[in-house]
Amino acid sequence: MSSTPDESDPPFRLSQLLYDTRYRSLTIQAITFGLFVALVVWLVHNTLQNLANAGSEVDFGFLFQTAGYEINQRLIDYTPEDTHFRAALVGLLNTLLVAVLGCVAATIIGTLVGILRLSKNWLIAQLMAAYVEIFRNVPVLLWIVFIMAVLTESLPTPNAFRGDDPAATMLLFDGVAVTNRGTYIPEPLFSNSLGNLHLFGSGSLRMDISLDLLALVAVLALSVFAAGKVALRAVKIQNATGTRPRTWPAMLVILVLPTAALLLLLGFHVDAPELRGFNFRDGIHMRTSLIALAMALGLYTSAFIAEIVRGGILAISHGQTEAAASLGLRPGKIMRLVILPQALRVIIPPLISEYLSLTKNTSLAIAVGYMDITGTLGGITMNQTGRALESILLLMLVYLVISLIISAVMNLFNARMKLVEH
Amino acid sequence: MKWTMALAAGLAVTATSGIAGKLDEVRERGELKCGVSTGVVGFSAPDANGVWQGFDVGMCRAVAAATLGDPMAVEFVPVTSKTRFTALESGEIDMLSRTTTWTYSRDSDLNVEFVGVNFYDGQGFIVKKALGVGSALELDGATICIKTGTTSELNLSDYFRSNGMSYDPVPVETDSEAHQQFLANACDSFSTDGSKLAAFRATTETPSDYILLPEVISKEPLGPAVLHGDQHWGDIVRWTFNALVAAEELGITADNVAEMAQGSDNPEVRRLLGTEGNLGEMNDLSATWAVDAISAGGNYGELFANTIGENSQIGIERNLNAQWKDGGLQYAPPFR
């Protein structure tokens, strides 16, 4: 440009919006945006108008009517007298439960398989390759149905545990019963319980939180914090003197003693499941549908994660390993201090997508009768009230919010792991 | 923004004007769109040649015969229990004939009008004989398979609540899934409409290993439905069904209907079959509408016997579905 600083711009004229290239793109964008908004307004208005004409106005009042149906799997208390809103909440928690279980399983299995696939052992590498190809090339719905069918058909029924010479027996000192209706495990109980914390009154949002659990978490957190301090002090001494002091006795005392003391104080004991009537009672009941769903989603997604992990490790050039080795680092430390931190930067962004798709895939739960939010709000509630549009809109909103939260958290984690550039 | 609103209003108006006159719409199309189940043998399922057969299918064919004169001019649209009402509301189907229970809230809150009850059913329980249970009241704590999204689900919850018992529901999406879970002992009992349980029991390897518990815990009046708001179309479907019931009462069958139409001394038969009076004209139908409807699949009794009754593999007894003269509930208002 040849413009000189003392030359002042000519006053702005309206025609510049069309003829001046500096403003023209803005004009076009503004018009397009206006048209887009108009289109959206028109579509929404038209839909509402037509729905009103057809006699079915959008109305969310049904959420506060009595649900009237039973939900077998629930993390918070619920009875058929509760509202549809509460039923949706129970379903939401079930969705989150299976999503978390699935993500944890997928991450652990996926990482292992991904690393093992790079193994120099031919057999292991080929087995892992077969694992990845089998799981990622069959639709996840089929895996869910298949695993459910296998568990239902192959495991013993509760009836098989009956009699003097039962066909099936409980495992682990009569503590765990594996049946085709689910796995029953002992339930931790406290004889000197601190009771529950009642939150949000007695309405649809009510929630009881065990004070025992809160106390345990608080004590554990304090222990870990203290242990961190000890480790920090050890590092300081190591840096100053070159020798690391022995920390494990102190660590053991700090980590174990307070928790053990609290458990003793609360009167901790476990209540084993027991066969009474048609089914096992007491204990924690993990339904076959939950196990099948979490397993199928975990295994399926782990195949994708394995490939992501493998790709991440391969992305770090071999020179890095050689350089680290020439500095005298041992293979374990090379992996932990040199390769993995760099590989994670490659791994995390696609990992976010896998977590998101796993979470959204939980909506296939109805295939095995697991009552997630698609089963409650988008299934039974939608059917019993006939409010299809409202239910589906709410469902979309719920999944959108869950996904956005996962995205935000993982992006935050990604930002912390990212290479700091100057 | 004014033009947007004007456009929207214009579109809305065209949409409403399209609703009027389902009969004209069906005639113009030359085909009746009938919503049926995705496959319940006896009620609605395609046979080996891909032709839909069954009790509910017969209802669709009768309406097609009455309105279009051709019982085969039906396009069957399979709908699930989840999509059935939406399909009706959106105009995707002209009528719904799919073992749908007539309830207060469905009739009032949803945009649906039930035109009658073509099958009186009730919810029951099936258990394995080996379980040693003789009554539903002994099912406290049992695991029960239940189809999700049906009235059965609510009835079951009500029944256990009112008897102070608890149960463990296993929700399933389809009948076949329920059968598989029940046979694998993943649930102690399966609860749904008694007719379906009887049909299921008949298809098991050894039906004597299973018993239906004596308790019938609900009333399940199943019937065809149309969209609320077109009373004329509702009348046509309602009276086509009534014509089938009246035909059985008056002894008109698919075989003798042509002969009866030629000459009968009974004035009600003459009115129904169009030899006397103008009943068809009142509903914008041809004079022989009832003759066509009855020829399609026979009268109510014949349809019942051939699809779900004594002549079929399912073999459901008439019981409540017998004519009122025989102690049942099927009763057609007079044709006059």
C-alpha cells in the first residue's frame, strides 16, 4: 500500500457497502445472517402453528403428572407414584452410570490393546489386531444384543442355586451370585451409620446422600493430600542432597490408618446376597442388562481407542527414544517421561470423540431393556402421555448438554496437556 | 418480518384445508392406508406370500371394501406401539387397526378416536408349571417380563401396588424378545394380553409345561381408531365394523351375502344390504357397501374363527367376544 499517514480517509458513504471490497463481505454476511434467522423463525413458527391447528400444542405439563410405571434399575429412590420428571431423572442417572462404566472399561482395555498391538511378539500383535478388527467391524447394536443373549442363555437361573445339591454355587465365600438375571455382590453397610443428607426437599428433585460416604471421601481426600505433601518433601530433599528418603512407612500410615479407623468407628460390615423367594435378596444387584450394555459398549469402543493409542505412540519419532536412552534413562522411564506425554497430545483429541460416541450409543439400551433416559423419557413416558415432540426435544437437549459437558472437560484436560509454545 | 408471518400463515391455512374429507382423500388415492402391527400372528402378519392376514387386517379390508369396493386396495403400514398414534396424527395412515386398547386418556388427550371394540381382552400371566405357582397373588418378589410402552406396564404396576406386593420388571421391546427371556428363565412370568399369551403358549414346544394364571388383572378393550376431528370418516369405520357384527347376528355370511342381497324377507337384512332404504347414501357410500364389506372376509364370527378362533392355530375361545345373544359383549346398534 502506498497510503501516507497524513492522508485522512474520505467520509463513509452508503454505496461503499456494495462497491467497496472492504465492506462488501460484511454486507453479504449480514444479509445471509438475516435470511437465516428469518428462515429459522419461519420454520419454528410454522411448526407451532400447524401443531396448534392439529390440536396438539407443545406443552411440558405432562412432566409433572404421576408416572405410574415401575423402573427396575435406579440409583435414586423412585416409586410409580413419582412424576414423569423423576422417572426421566432416574433414566438420566442410568445413562450416566453406563456411560462412565463403558468409558472406563474402553479406556483401560483400549490402552492395553493399543500398546500390545505394537509388541515385538508376533502372536500378541496379531491377536490384538484380530481383536480390533472383530470389535470395530460389527455394529455395536449387534454386540449389545449378542452379549445379552449369551449371558441370559448361558448363566444359571436363581433356581439352580436351590436345593441340597444345587447345580450352581455362589462364588467368593458365598458372597457373589452370578445368575442370568444379574450378578449379586455383597453390599457395604454401616451399623453406626451417620444417616443420610436429604437434599432438595421431597419433590421430584429430592436426593439422599449418605453421610457415611461423604465422610469416607473427605478422609480419603485429606489422606491423599497429606501423602502428596510427604512426596513433595521427599523430592525437595532429593534435589538438595541427592538421596531420596524412605517414604513408604509414612505413606502407608497416612493413607490407610485414618480410613481404617473411620470404617471401624462406623461399624463397617458387608451384607451378602441370599436366595429368598423367587430371587436373591439383599446385596447389590447388577442387572444382566447393565453388564451386557457396559461390556458391549466398552469392548466396541476399546477397539477404536486401541487404534488411537497405537497411532499416538507411533507419531513420536523413534529418535526421541534413542535420545532418551543415550541420556541414560531406562525403558520404563522413557515411556513415562518422554513418549507418553507427547503421545497424549495426539491421543486426547480423538479420544474425546470416542467418549462422546460411546455416551450417545448408550441410547441403544432399550435393546436389552436397560432403563436409560431414552427408555424412560423417550420410551415409556412418551408412550403413556403421547407427548412425542416434547419428549424427543427434551431428549435431544439432554444428550446435547451431556456431550457438551464431556467436550468441555476433555478440552480443558487437553489444554493442560498441550505443548506450551512460545 | 411481516412477509415471513404472512407466508407462515398461508402455509398453515393450506395445511388445515387439507384435513377435511378423509373419504374423498382415500377415494382419490384409490387405496386405504391402514396401520397394523409389525407382526402378531393371528392379528396382523404377512403370510408366506407376503399378503397381510389376520383379525385386524380383516378390519382394514372390510373398510376398503365398503369405501372403495375392493378389499385388496389397502396399503398396510406396520407401526410399533410407539409410533402408532404419531402415524395417525400425521396422516401417514387413515386408520389404526392394531390391538390398541381404548382408554380414557388416549381418547381424550391424544388426537385419536376409537370407533368400537372388536376384541375384548384382559391382561394375564403365564408361568412355567415347574415354578409351582397357582395364582398371581403368589408372585410377590417375582421377576416379570413386560412389554414397555403398553398399558400392560401400568396395569401390572397398579396390580402389585394395590395388593401390597413387589416385583422386578424386565422391560422388553417386542413379543419375541419377551418369549426368549421367559423361556431362558430370565423372568419368572410374562404378562400381557391373555390372547397373546394363549397364542404364545400354543407355539411353544410343549404347551402343557406352561400355565396361564387364573387372574385377569385388567380390561383391555382393543379396537380400531381414526384421527379425531373427521366425524364422517369415523362413522364409516364404526359402522363398517357394526355391519360385520350385525351380519353375524342376522346370519349373513361371506357365502350367502350375495344371495341374501337378492331377496330376504327380513327388513333389517334388506336395509343393511341396500335392497331397501338409503343407508349407504347417508354416509356417501354405495348402496352395496355392507355387501362388499361382508364379502371381504366374512362376518365378525367368520373373521374371528378364521384368524384367531377355532379354525386357526391359535384357537382363542369367543368368551366375551361372543354375540350378546350368546352371552358375549358384541352388540351392534340397529341398522335403521
